[in-house]
Amino acid sequence: MTETDHTVDLAAYFARIGYTSSTEPTLATLAGIVRQHAHSIPFENLTPLMGRTPALDLPSLQQKLISARRGGYCFEQNRLLQSVLAALGYATTDLLARVVWNTPADTLLPRSHMLLRVEVAEQSYIVDVGFGSMTLTSPLRLERDTVQPTTLEPFRLVAGTRSDLVTEVLVGGSWRPVYEFDLRRQYPIDFAVPNWYVSTNPSSHFLTALVAARPAEGRRYGLRNRQLTVRHLDGTTEQRVLTQRAELRQALAEDLLISLPDDPALDQALDRILALPLT
């Protein structure tokens, strides 16, 4: 996960996300790539749900997220994006965050989320294409207490009590914390451990629940176990409960844009999800 790892197939990546604009290392290029990546490569946890730990080496990520047209979670998504940005000439720093989204205030979770710091024209930005239901669709300037529009909801960075910064999003008229982080550079081994932990710990929601999400123009798609939700920027929400394996597969393929693997373990995992009570 270093700036010198330039072996990513840029042509294949750009074709995968449908990006056809400039590749000069500017803010406009960064914003365009982030938007297209977020819209095209969905967040999903099918690999750990099938009982396997996602590989984080670049060849494996390119095969899965680009060639096989799958998605992945933060370590996969942001690792691939970091390699692309480094190949284009951006200076990047890998960061590690503690998730607080939908978590009681008195609950302390381990640092288990990867994001990126990217330098553009003497300004630092936070980039994150791997946070599921609240994946960033635009870069955020690394400055506190500034409301920043994205292509979807407004975000801001504020001072934290346990970490330097907290990312917050404006949803339904209220600012809600997403994750807290500091600016200390992380290294490959720092992600190997939490990647193994969240994909093997029996209590991890990546093993006990089906989670998939994808932002699109003016809306976000989300699948949590058997419930498919489409949240629109105007505040309206559509929800549908899926009761058959075929419905789950259809939602994953057509709404989340995941090319599903031909693997018996996937159907076994989906059947376990269908047996869970609706919550």
C-alpha cells in the first residue's frame, strides 16, 4: 500500500468505472474518479459471508473488483483506489478509522475502517469509496467545521474526543457521526489484522448479515439481509422485503450491480440470510 505500487491496470479500471475524462492529478480528476468508482463498484460482504477472508494484494483486488465485476468492503475498495491514485501521481496516505455510525455513544469499537488522505495542489482531502450506506461520493477538504457538499448528502469534519477528527453527515436534518480517525499513516500490516478480524470474528456483522450498498444519481441503494432500501435525496424511501433466493440474487445483480460468482457457497449463504428473522 505504498505510493510506489504502480502495477494497477488503469485502462481496465477506467473501463470498469466508466471514467473517460482527464487523468491529470487535479482535483477535478480526483472528484470524477471518486464519483464513478462509488457509483460503479458496490460495497458488499459476500466473500466473508461465504466463509473466506478477502485478499488485499493488488492482483487479487483487480481480479475481483475489475475483471470479475464484484464489489468489496473498505480494505478492498480503498486499497484499489489508492493504487490507481498513486499511479496517476497523487500523494496518498492510508488512514484507519473507528466506526461510530449507528453505534450507541457508549460503545467503543476497534479501528476497522480504511480511508485515504490525498494531496492535491497543496491541499489535503479525505477520500473514501468503501463505507457502505454512507460511502463518500466526493472528496472532502481536510478542514474542520466546514459544511461540504458532495454529489449526495452534505458532510463535515469536526474535532473528536477520542480521535483527532470525526466525519459527520447531514441526514434528515440532523448531523450524524460516521467514523472517527486521526492522521497517522498506516502500513499494510495495520490493515491485515483488522481485515482478518472482521472477516473471521463470529460476532462480526460481515459474517452474520448480508450487507451491500451503492450510491447512484440522487439516491442510495442498500441491502441489509432481506430488506432492500432505496433512499432518495428528497427524503423519500422505498423498501421491499425479499423472501426468495432468486429475489436476493436479482437485487444484488440489478440494483447493487454485482456480478455474482458461480459458487455453491453463495447460495448457501443466501439461504442462511433468508432464514433470519426480519429486524
